Amino acid sequence: MYPFREGSFAVRNGWYVAAFRNELGRDLLARTILNQPVVLYRKEDGEAVAVGGRCPHRHFPLGKSCLKGDAIVCGYHGIAFGADGQCVDIPSQDVVPRAYKIPTYPLVEHGLWAWIWMGDADKADVALLPDLEEIGVTAAGMTARPFYVQEVQGRYQLLNDNLLDLSHLAFLHASSIGTVENAQAPEELVKRPGFLSCRRYIRNADAPAVMAASGRYAGKIDRVTGMDFYLPGFHAGIGDMAYPQDHPEHPGETIVTSRVYHAVTPATPGSCIYFFAMASEDVEGMDFMFDYLRPVLDEDKFATEEIEKMLAIIGENPDELLIKTDRNAVEGRRMLQAMMDAERREAAEAA
Amino acid sequence: MYPFREGSFAVRNGWYVAAFRNELGRDLLARTILNQPVVLYRKEDGEAVAVGGRCPHRHFPLGKSCLKGDAIVCGYHGIAFGADGQCVDIPSQDVVPRAYKIPTYPLVEHGLWAWIWMGDADKADVALLPDLEEIGVTAAGMTARPFYVQEVQGRYQLLNDNLLDLSHLAFLHASSIGTVENAQAPEELVKRPGFLSCRRYIRNADAPAVMAASGRYAGKIDRVTGMDFYLPGFHAGIGDMAYPQDHPEHPGETIVTSRVYHAVTPATPGSCIYFFAMASEDVEGMDFMFDYLRPVLDEDKFATEEIEKMLAIIGENPDELLIKTDRNAVEGRRMLQAMMDAERREAAEAA
Amino acid sequence: MYPFREGSFAVRNGWYVAAFRNELGRDLLARTILNQPVVLYRKEDGEAVAVGGRCPHRHFPLGKSCLKGDAIVCGYHGIAFGADGQCVDIPSQDVVPRAYKIPTYPLVEHGLWAWIWMGDADKADVALLPDLEEIGVTAAGMTARPFYVQEVQGRYQLLNDNLLDLSHLAFLHASSIGTVENAQAPEELVKRPGFLSCRRYIRNADAPAVMAASGRYAGKIDRVTGMDFYLPGFHAGIGDMAYPQDHPEHPGETIVTSRVYHAVTPATPGSCIYFFAMASEDVEGMDFMFDYLRPVLDEDKFATEEIEKMLAIIGENPDELLIKTDRNAVEGRRMLQAMMDAERREAAEAA
């Protein structure tokens, strides 16, 4: 499906964010991920687990059921499944067949997030997770905090496209975090397997509105913006601002260093789950940013949902006129498509 | 469609409940039954009738029109149809062609219900209706009363499946009418053409919560629960409770005898109409039950609608792991499928 | 699609009303017309223009963007398009390719309306627009005024069918503008290419309720009703009332002369835009009519939407029993189908 080949929905073998870690507890959390119902919870010993969200008996949603110890007891006929997916009780009979079970999914707590692997479990490799030091979550002096989770009524790639082309800051977010230089400054790209990075180095430009709004600084700044895409669904953004080199008092000194984290997880073909988090050296400033960025992120949600509606009218294969700043987004799409193609080939060979 | 073969929707030749009799009067009642628009009303002489709900001229809903004598006058261009379906007036012309008519459907008032036959009218046989004495509506000392009608946003068979497997009382209705014995007691089945019956005989078990809530009794009881399925869409349930045989004062005496009636009528492929009624020896107790059972029935509606949503995500052919208590539901599905297959063969032969 | 042949949606080469002229200004107006997103606005010099409503870069709705001078600046990445459709700015690069553009559509202000031509621009001929004198907009003594615009959730032809068969006044609008004679009086039709006209001459009949409601007259009247269909989507209606020839004081004198204008513009396959306007010699009376006719037009909207819902249940090819007064509607459908067939043939030959 657009912007991928017909029949290509999403990469299966990869880590997706299923939840913020602090969302997980003894209440069942139901999510649809890669078009599969999933239930997330913590066992009594605190371990976070993910299992299939459908009772195989009558398809009742296990996410609308309840926990008894470490087992989910289906709210319909009381069939119970352990955290290993194995059925542990069928109330109406004495024997529980070995084959009676639900899927389980590798789930890893790493940084602020619980990461799920919806594909072949034997390929789930924690070495493929983003390095926490690299993305700044555990970097010295930085404090990271989950901000928002929301369901977006648009296909996930529209949001990935958004994050892979930060020139949109100059317009969609012109009143808050962007300036015209976000579109105009040249962009440097770095690519390695499963990773795609872009940077813009902006010199002596007006500070974006957020700087004045937060009472920090209203003059000219040097700025580094960029986004590191850890395929298939995680983006770590960088937003560093410094006094310009010719500033009379603080030449080149850092004003603020922050990291933003966008995780985009495919839900259904027409919707996704969007997780936003932030890390900063300025812990107090985070409360301000929590309120300030909410409408900014809503602009991205708005754009995504409006485009989904547009596709519903004009169909799945719209003409598309690419421009130079699309290099990064196009590369991201290509890499995802290549991963999907490889998965399809493997599945065909295995069959 | 699930859980039937692809292309199989519902049995056509059979009596379905179209309405409670007390719903019918001189106001037009519009229902969608077996994916056909239907209008129900009483003629001036009180006779209840059912006709097609679409004006064949411009497809305006006759259910949104009005009655003039025994005829429905279409609200759009005034074309009028008698209770026999025959057009009786086309205001813009003098002659009414014989061929100008709408369908009529056999409709029989029987017990609390008005039963409709959507298939071949010449096969409509009142002998196929449930025997009122047998189901307890007219049994000595019993009073029957219609309770609720509601549209359920789920395919009808999900609700039939629900009613054919009463082990769900032990979980979905654990806080009201069920106890664990509803799942654990052995089930006895009886099958004859067009009829499927199940019974559980529970001895010396805790009374369900409803007994204490209604101020009747809170100790151990003997209990008979069961459901008689009169195919294709009517279930008569039995819920008798008695003091246990070893009760010091009333050994084996009846506490309460009641019958419940669930009619499930296919509306569209993804929705059905659900009629619930009750009969009891305890007339005063019925008011209490009317309020008490409403949220209980909502649990069944909830389960049905949640499963319909689940099927929308995972598709029409979900893996299904059956258990022993599914015997009755599976038998019910088989009998319905066999009826649909026979109808299809007959239609093919006739063509 | 019904009531046209499968695959036939709507005539492309023809003038449709895109907006009332007074809707157009310096705010972007987004409409879906013939299943295409369109944006309408006035240039700084006042000229009204229509361009495609989708940014070809990422499909963001240009109707949710903003104007800068005569150019629309996409709200997502700031790409700007002039009123001639040509891209005038891509903020992230210096060069704008010639091929970077959006569609433009001929748009003509004529009477109360802005008319759009969605088909081949070289065929857009203003001579095909309705003659303003003929339809009464510029006739001596007449004042014309736009009344309502609304989106109707039904396919456009249901509304055309409605307007091509005024016998519905006798029933759908029995409480306001119709009397039984609207169905019973004989109808005279006139047909010429692209034009279809019907008239009913009603003599010595009760005045419709609107006459008493507006305090004009409550006795018998002579009345001329009719509708002129300017294909593919404009209807000019006539509603003249006079004292009967045998009136003691004012024999044959005109009571009121008015024209009504219904424009029906296909939006999506299941929805249309409905523009209603009026012209009258009685300017003060127009305020009354503005309020009075709103619920009357809602009856047409209701009928259209109910029929669309009916089609959703019963499918695209419903049996249809035509009557004599359908002559005009059937002729209108035939003429539209013939225009669509001709367009398809031309397209096939061109390919």
C-alpha cells in the first residue's frame, strides 16, 4: 500500500515500541500492532510481557479480560493463558491440550520504552535496539521522560515521511519550533544498514518561537537539527542551540541541548500509534515543554490524518512530485521496502 | 461468512421473531431482517402484517412513511400499497398496473412474539413455531412478559454461539446469574430436527448472586440450567432453583421456576436484533428482574460486538480452538449450515 | 453506478456550480467535486480561481493551507502554487521545475454562481452556461439571492431525480409548498440538447400552505410549476401563482412570481453538494422564504440520504418500477448517460 508496493504493509522482523515502560503494570493494556491484537502487562515479579490479544476459543478480546496471578482469564468463558501463552485452565474440562495456546511476543524494556518483536521470534536480537547512550537517553546530564501516546488515524509511513523530512518544521511548525532555515539549510545524510541520519547546521539565524516562549533567549542562534531513523519505527531527534560564534558575551556557548524521540508503530493499515518522548539537560524546562509541544505534535497528527483522508478520496496510487529534500524520506521508504521484500522472499523460500 | 461457509449468510426458510407483539400498532415499525427492509404494522382490524420496506419507485423507506387506513402511503411521491402488497394508488396517474407491488411476508402472532417468514411463503408452516406450552409461556401458573429489544452490532451467529454455550455464565455473568458450576457441571444434549437442547444439573452449589440480590435465598441450592434452541433463531432457557435434598426445612422444594426467551434475528451481515423476554411464576419478582437483567444482557451484547470488531481486524477466517463444551454450539452451527446448504441446492435445482 | 451503468459516475465535460459567488474571497474554500479535491479563492485583483486541492508533494490538502498574495502556500512544507497552478516556490531549493504544478480549472462567475469545468479545459465554453435572462436572474423586476449550501450524503442523481419529478411536492412537501395537483395535473415536457423542461398548469386549485403562512392569500389559485434542467447539474424552477380567471376582484392577476435555483454538484460517489437560491419580485418576502424553505429543502436532503442508506443495504441494482411521471426523470438520466458514454468513447479513441 502507498507509498509502498501493493501488498506491502510493514516490516515484521524489527523492534517496534509497544508502550512506554511506565504504561505497563498489572492492568492489561490492549494494543493493535501490525494488525494483530496484543495484550501487554507485568507479571507478579514485575517482568513485562506481550501476548496475543485474542482468545482462540471465541475471539473475545483478552485485553478486555483480567489477570489472575500471571495468567489472563478470558472474560467470556474463563479460559486462562499464562505469560508463556500456554493455556493453564479450561474451566469446563479437566484436560488442557498442549496445543491450546496464544502467541507470545518478545518484549524488551530498554530506555523509556517496551519494544516488541512481532515477526519470527528467533530473529529477535536485542543488539538491534537503538543504543541508549547514542540516542542520549543515558547520556551524562540528560534526563529522559515519556510525553504522549496517541492513536493516529493515518498509515504509519505518513508519519515516518514527516519525521524524515524536517523541512516541514519551517511551515507546519512555523509558530513554534521551526524557522525558514529548517527548510533552507543544506542537509547532510548518513546511511548505514537499518539506520538513516540527517543533520542541518544553521548559523546566525533567528531562534524559533519556542525560545522566546520559554523565556530563554530571543536573539540569533546557531542551531543543529536532525533526526536519526532507527528502522523500522524509531526516530531520535536532535535540537541543540547555541549562542552564535560572534556573540559578545557567550560566543559559541550552548543554550540548550535536547533530544526528542518519536516512535511510530503500525496498528491497522490505516492507523498507527505515535509515542513521543524527550530528554534534556534542563529538567525544570521539561514541564514547560510538555505543555508547549502538545499542540505542535497535534499539527503532525493533523497533517497525517488529513493526508489519509485525501488518499481515501483520490486512491492508493497518487501522482507524487518529489523534491530535493525528499532524499531522506525516499531513502527511508526504499530501505523499508527492501526489508519487506526480503521478508517476502524468505517466506516464499520457506514455503 | 464466519462461522459459516463463505457465501452462507442465514437460513431463509424459517420463522424469525420480527417484533414483540406489543411493539406492533398503528405506527409503522421499520426493521432490517435478513438484509431486507421490512415494515410491520397492524391493520385497522388489528391484524399484524409485514411488508417490504422499500418503495419500488424510488427506494424511499416505507418505514419512514405513514399509514392511511390499511395502506402505506410512501412519503416521497404518495404511491400507496395495501397490506397485501398491492399498489392501491399512484397519485399522478389513473391506472395502477397489477405488477406494481411490494413483497409481503407471512407474519404470525404467537406467544409474546410476531414471527416472520422471509423465505418462500409456501413453505411457511405454523407447525414449525415453538410450542408455547413446551416453552412455558402458557404453562399453568406462568406469566410471560417482553423485556428488551436491541440492535446488536455483531453478526447473529455470535449471539447464537453465546446462547448455545452457557458455560459463559460462569465468567461473563459471574457477578449476577452465573457460578463456576455453570462451566463445570456436565452437560446433557438432546437433538432432533430443528431443535437442540442442553441441560446442566447442578447439585448443592452456591446460589448465583441474583438470589441474594433479589432477597430470595443465599445458601446452597440445586439448580437446573439449560437452553432449547428452536432453529433458526429462538432460544428458550430454563433456570430452576430448588433447596438441596438435604435442606433441613424444605428438602428439594422449588425456590423459583423461570423461563427466559432469547430471539436472535439476522439484520445485516454485521448486525442482528436481539429480543429478550421472561416468564415466571413470581409476577412481582419480574419488575426486579427487568432492572436486574438489563446490565447482564448488556454483557452479552458487549461480547458480541467486541468479537465483531476483532473479526474486522483479523479477517473472516480466524483460527479457532474448540473445547468440549463447544459440542452444542458446533452442533447448532452444523444444523444451520445444513439448512443453508439445502436451501442453496434447492435454489440451484429450481434455476 | 445506480441509476447509471456500472462504471459511469458523472459527466465531466460540463459546467457545475462550485460555489456561490459570495462564498469566494481571500479565505481558501475547499470542495470535493467529481471526486477531485478543489480549492477556490479570489486573487488580489478579485478574480475567482479554482485549482487542485492536493499538494503533489505529500498530498496535504491545499484547502487547509493559506494564501500569500495570489499563491497558495502548502501548510506542510511551504511549497507554493500560483493561481495558474504553476509552482512558484519550493523553500528548500533554488530551482523550481516547470513540471511542478497543480491542476487548474476554468471557473466563471455567472449569475449568483461560480461555475467550474472539471473536464477537458479546451471544451469549456461559456455559451453552455444557462442564460441569466432566461432563468430569471437578471429579468426585469427580479432580485436573486443565494440561500443555502449543504453537503448531502447521497449520490447526486438521487437529487436530480427528485428535481426532475415535481410530483413529489404533493407528498414530501405536502405541508408547505405542494398540493395534490402537483402530482395530478398533466405535465408538459420540452427537450433540446442539454436541456429538459417540464411544466404543470394548475387551475382553480387550493393554494399551497406557504401562501397562507406568508400572509399572502388563502383561496383558490391558478398556478404554474415547472423545472428547467440545464444539464449536467443545474435546475431553474418556476413557481408562479395568480388569482383564478373567475376571481371577482383580480381575475387572472399575478400574486407572486418566483424562480428557484437548485444546483447539484457531484462530490464523492456517495455525496453531493446542493446549492439553493431564489429570485423574486418581492424582495421583502425573501426573508420570510429564507426561513420558511429551510425545512422544506431538508425534506429533500432527508429523502436523498434515506435512499442512499437503502441502496447500501439492498445493493447497487435495485428493481425499479417506473410510473408515467417518471418520463422526465428517465429522460434526464438517459441524456446524462449518453453524455457519459460519449465521453468514454472519446477517451477510448484518444488512447
